[in-house]
Amino acid sequence: MTIRFSIAACALLASVSCGPKALELPADPIDRAATCGVVAAAETRSASGDIKSALPFDAQTKILHHALLAGAQGDSFEPEKAGAVSQRMQELQDAITSGKWRDLAPGCRAAFPQAEIKEVTLPADRFDAQLGCDELADFLATAMASQEKDYSERMGEFSDLTRKFNATLGPGLRSRVGADLDAQRDERRKALARTAKLGSPAAVMRQCVEKFG
């Protein structure tokens, strides 16, 4: 997507490419997460030198992690915020990558430290861990649906895992919060918010497969 530069764009991107002002991340949480998602993608592309092939799975999930974390700032996951970040990434990517995006990387690491965690520990409570794994697997499957052929082996592992959970999570949710579907949805969203903060989605899902697969 081509982005036309304007005064509004310059103000939003805080001199990513619009002048000599010191580089800084946007204050708006949606734009900040989107900017850091674009920077994460640019770092991987720059390191590999390949702009056409699919990104490695871990790198792709790190990009998505910024959207996931934006939706998980509170105690309950807010999918609307994650969706807004994904949309803003598409809108901002050309303007960011045509500027000095490398200068934004340290700020992104400071703003989203969870995105840098590679060694993760699942919750000690088995049900909490399984529910978080199930929700994260569902989030990744939805977010990466258009790229399923590129990551079919990993996504197949996650599908196998969620099928195993089908027999236990339903009764477990009813036992915990009752039969009300809204209450069950809220419990699932709380689990995803907690799981998002554990660390890299790829690392979390490796633990999920190793422990429950």
C-alpha cells in the first residue's frame, strides 16, 4: 500500500521520515504496537536479505505478538484492539520502512519486553495452562489463516492439540464459571491476556505441544 506523506502523517510518525526531530515511538498505543510490528518485520527481512519468501514462523509470530499484546494490556483480551493494530501495520508500513526504522528498535524492545522472552513457563495450574494454549492456538490460526500453506506443519500441530483439549476444556469451563456462554467467553479472553504476556507466541506454543501434545 502506498502512503502519501502529509502534515498529519509527519505528526503521527514523529519524524520517522519527515524531518530532523528525534525519533520516537507514537504515543498512541495502537500506533505504537503497529509501528513495532512493522519494525520487527523489517529487522527480519533486513537480516535475511529476502523480501519475497515467507518469514520464519518464529519471526512471523513475533510480528503478531505486538497486536496480541496491544489487545492484552488489561486483564481481559480485547480483540478489537488487536485487529486495529493489524490494520494500522498495513497503513504505516511503507512510511516506516522508508525512514530510519532501525532507530526505533531499542524503543520497541523497551515498550514490548514480552516480545523478547524466549524461555517461557506455562501456568502451574493444568486447566489454566491448557485454556491459554487453546486460546493462543486459535488466535494464531485466525491471524495466519491466509498464510496457512507456509506454516502448515506448525499449524497442524496446534490443530491436533486443540482437538485434544475439546474433551476437557468445555466441562472445565462449566465447572469454573457455569454454563453462561458470555461468562465462558470472558474466561477465555482472560486466559489469552495472561498467555500473551508469557513471552514469544512461538515459544509458548512449543511448550504447549511438549506438555500436552
